[in-house]
Amino acid sequence: MEAVKGEVTLLLQQMAKGDSDAQAQLFSLVYCELRKLARNYMRRERIEHTLQPTALVHEAFLRLVGSPPVNWQNRVHFFAVTAQVMRRILVDQARGRLRKKRGGNNRAVSLDEVILCNYENPAVVLAIHECLLRLAKLDERQSRVVELRFFGGLSIEATAEVLSVSPKTVKRDWNYARAWLYGQLNGRVYAA
Amino acid sequence: MRGPGSTGSSMVGCMPRKWESAQSLFEAARQQAPEKRVEFLQEECSDDAMRQEVGELLAHAHNADLMNFLDTPAVGTAKSPTVSRGPLKSPGDVLAKRFRVVQFIARGGMGEVYEAEDLELHEHVAIKMVRPEIAVWYPNCLQRFKREVHLAKRVTHPNVCRVFDLFRHSDENTGTHDSGLIFVSMELLQGETLSERLRRGPANSAEALEIVTQVTAALDAAHAGGVLHRDLKPGNIFLVSASGNKSSRVVVTDFGLAMALYEGADDLPTPITKGEFLGTPAYMSPEQFHGNKELTPASDVYSLGLVMYQLVTGVRPFEDESPYYVGSRRFAEKIASPRTVAPDLHKVWETVILKCLDREPSRRFQVAGQVLNALKGDTVTIVSCQRHAETQLLYCHSSTTVAIQKWNISVMALQKRLSVLFRAFRK
């Protein structure tokens, strides 16, 4: 376990310098770890936990990066990877749930459901995900900002650190992307 | 397995320059007053299509703001657990063969809080359990926690929640390899926390002053006993319900305890917030955040400043805290004066609050009582505490407290001098 922790810290530092291979490796590591932890939770049914993704991410963090002292920039980058992983996991989960319902085609998502944060409805997560994919084609950084904030829960400052831009830029991106997404989701129908 | 999301910015089918122009226009228009935006767009943009698109986006932005669109992250917060489970213990359960659970009260920073009956002494107490997973993940925390309980037990003051004792309960049914549940018995309080009170809006000056009076008294009492709080926040400030003609009592709880649980092996605090495993305590001082071992009462004064800010304005200086802690703007940026939110706030409050919130610990009030004096208009104190320390209390993690009365030397020099002494002493 110790060897892995050191490796992850190194990868985080490389990722911070813009190494996309490091980022890819991290994605795999974090993804595996989170999937494993989620399975363990289901199996052991630890009743003292409320099964929150934040708790899972924390455990993954402890296992992969370790306990303090941890450079806070490493934390930021770790959670940036987590954002991508969580997006992947939530989207897969949503697709799985929709498939279990009747075929799940053309499930309409109303804007209200998105606004009410009805993440229990898998179509909501998918709708946002698909919109983000379209946004990424227009402006990749904006899509990253939304991914980090919405799937990762990162603050403006943390997002700025991850993307190596100023918080002002992040705010501008966030405002614009939000407005654009709102328009996209308004009254549209999304296939599963 | 698919790799990270570099979807490629090929921008096929879109005109990147138009996208960027739209953005600049959008941003510029947003700076205008809402009623001037249409006019602004007409002046600045000759392209009809773009003008319409940006106009629509502005409308969407407005609605998105109103609706807090996408403000709640998909990964869940303390408010929306994916799966929620009931409390660990039920009424009637007996813990450590001595305490019978009466009812579940709340989920707190350390774990769950219950009302229980002490079967030996026939009185009702509060039981705070330490979350089992904390003991598992942070093996050294129990040692530290016990030391804090030991310190906390010694502080007796009407505004400090009494800590009685620490117990261990072994439950054959847990089915884990935990060495049982750890819990602390303490004074049972009836009423509401300050955070619950603040949901109804800010306090007026009289109420705020009363609360600050009692909280600073609590802080001074604890500091004199060698105990720092390190996690002072509205959730730890209890407003005991007044009965009859008695004025209400304010009690500060969890001195040193909550933070002790989260500290790692190296004595460096891990920024973790209550309820979530991740997050900075929103009231943590900059030196705590940066892992400074030499914390002083001024650190609690900083947290007090944030509490006061919220007390008089109803809001925190920066609301942009996410469920995942990654950093806090209030350390990097200057905190806006509370008068920007509450213009009627008396200037004294503004001055005092901002002084508490100075990023540099030595520039804050060094003693909680000075905060109160300053609020009451003792302007001499505001100037003098920058240069002289009337009472200087020094803290370190060995349980030694040194109180120096009325030394006429500067606070910084004093701290340096004594910390050298203490380092030698500790070896």
C-alpha cells in the first residue's frame, strides 16, 4: 500500500504539470479504488455510514494518497480526477438504471427536475452529461469547469488551481456555461 | 476503460471566434444594469443573430441564478445522502453498562449525540459518540482525544459545556474488529445551536453583544485552563432555552474535542469539516489551515470573528464552500467589511470583526476578553493590545500552561522567547 501511495503522489505532481499520461493513470487508479470501495460498502453494510459519495472519495483519498501531511495542491488535483471518475460512475449508474426500466428511450427530462436536483432520476444526470459533451466541442475549458464543479463539487478557487487559470476566468466560464446549459435543457427531450 | 475526458476541442461545425465574441459580449452585458442591457447590446453588436443569442443567454443566466441551477453538486452533500440510515443506537440501549439511551438528538461533528440517563447517578446527560471509522482510519487520534478530554474536564465555567468522562462500550454485535465504541458524557443542554438560530436571520446588536459576552467568557476560561477550541463555529455555540425570568445562557461545546479527532500522526491538523469527511472547517483560521503547530488563543479569536460576522450579517464572508474541501478564498482574498452586507452595522463592530479576521495572528486581539472590551467602546484596548500584552497565554501540546501577567514587551517577542524555552523544556 505504501508504494502505491508514493506513486499516486508522484502522478498528482506530474498531472499538475500538465502530463496527460499521468492523468490517465490516475483516472484508472481512482476509478478502480472507488469501484472497489463502493462494492465493499454494499457487501459489508456498515450501518454507521450514510452511503455518501463524499465518504467514498475520502476513503479512496486516504488509501491512495495517505494521511497528512498532504500538499494541498495534490489534494486539489486528486479531487479533479475524482470529478471525472464520479462523472463516469454516475453516468454508468444512470444508464444501468434506465436500462432496467422499460427500454428507456426518449425519456423526457424537464428543467424542473434538474433545478430540483432530482439526481434520483437517472435521466437528469444523463441529460447534463450529454449537454456537457456538446459543450466540450464548443469550449473544452468551460465543460471542464462544469465537470469539476458539478461532478466534483470543487469550489471556484480549486477549479482555478486545477485548470491553471484565475478564479475570475473560472467564474466567467461558469456563468456562461451555466446559462448555455440552462438554455439547452429548457424544454428539450433527451434519449437515454 | 475509457481514459480521462479529453474530448478534443476540434470545434468542427462551430466558429470559435464567434463563440468567444459571444462570451465577451455576454460578460460585458452582464456588467450593465439589467434595464440597460438591451440598449447595450444594440449599441455594441451589429450582428442580429449574435445579439439575439446573447440576449437569450442573459435571460437564461438570470433564471439560472434565481433557481440556483447546478449549484448542488451531483455527488451529494450532507443534506442529500444517497442512502440514509438511522442512528446507531436506539432508546433503551444501555452503553458501558451505565447509560441508557433516551433519544437520538443529532448527528454532530464527532459522531452521534444522544440524550441518556446515567443509571448510577440518576441524572440525564448528553452522550457524544466517536464515529467508529475515525478510530479506524486515524489510529493516533484516540490518544490525542483522551488528552483533550482530560484537559476539557478541568474547565469549569457557566459558559463552557461540562465534560464529565470518557467511556468505552463493547458491543458483541458490531461484527467488526473495532475495539468498541468510544463516547464522552457531558452536560445535557436544552435549546438550540447558534446555527439554528441564525437560520431565522441575523441578531440585533443587543442579542449579538449578549452572545459575544458569554462566548468570550467561555474562551477566556478555557484558554486559562490551557485548552484551545480549534473548531469554534455557530454549530458549537448553544443557546440554552430561558425559563421564566432567567436570561438565556450561552454555552460553548466541544472544546478541543472535534479537532483532536481529525489530527493525523504528525500533529498536523487535517482540514475536515463536520458531517463530511472532506472540507475545511468553514471557521478555521489561516494558521490552522496551513498546518501550524504553534496555535494560540488568537486562532480561536479568528473563528470568533467569523462567528461574529455571521451573527450580525446573517451570512458568512464567503459562501462558496464546496462539499469537497480544497481551499478557502478567505485566506487568499481580503474579507469584505460586514457593513457591505449590513450597512446599519455600528462602526465599532466592523472594526472589531475585521481585526479578529486579520490573517496575521499577531495583529488580532490576543485575548478573547479584549474583543468584548473593544465592542463596549474601550478604545484604549484596541490600540494597546497591538503593543502590550496584559495577559499573554502560551499553548503547546504538552499540557503546560504559562500565564504571564502585565509584561510590557511586545507580543511577538514574548512568543518567540517562550517558544524557544518550551522547545528546550519539552526535550
